[in-house]
Amino acid sequence: MILPATAGLGRTMRYLCAVYLKPNALRGLSASELAKLNRDSVGYDRQLAKQGNYIASSALQPPGTAKTVRRRGKKISVKDGPFAESKEVLGGFILIEARDMEEAVSIAKRVPVGRFASIEVRPEMKID
């Protein structure tokens, strides 16, 4: 989902809120609980957009649907799934604008799926 961010609020830094969760973390939810979580998530995105913090967000398909492309010199390999082994996987993201890390962390604390996941907050690196 991409909503237009509110312009002119003096936000200068972008932060990626990466959502990491165990592959089956949401499996135990009933259909109504999952629907509520989805509604809460979209509602939070809209709230962030009204505040001028929202840039983009998306949930991701399970890791088994991924391909990892690796290029080393002239050799390119494509493998199924994520390259790194881990207990938690990247399940989605929210790209936000915030004044500073403190505000970005405050926003991440209220991400609805955070009840089931870890939210990594990382500033964007500007490359000129």
C-alpha cells in the first residue's frame, strides 16, 4: 500500500521499519483475528499518512517464495529462498519519515503486527 505523505511538515530523515517474525507467528490467529490485524495495520498506515510520517508499506510473501541473487565477479547464482538462515524472517516493512530516531522508534512501537514480531528501525543512507 502506498499513500501520499503529507508535505511540508519539516521531516528530513527516512527510516525503514523492517518487520521480522517467526514464519508461523500468525498461523494461530483465527480468520477474524487476522482480519482485525489487517484492518488495524491499514488504519495505522492511514494515521501515519495524516501525520505526514507515511511513505510506503507492504507485507511480504513467505520466504519460500523468494529467490536470492548473488553476484561475485562474473559469476551469478540464483537460489531459492532467503540466503541467511535465521529463526525470524522479513515479513514486511513500513517506510516512514521522522524528525529523528526517537520519533521513528515511537512510531515503530505502535505498529499493530509488532505484537507478533520484532520491528527493526534503520535510517536510510543517502548516496549522492
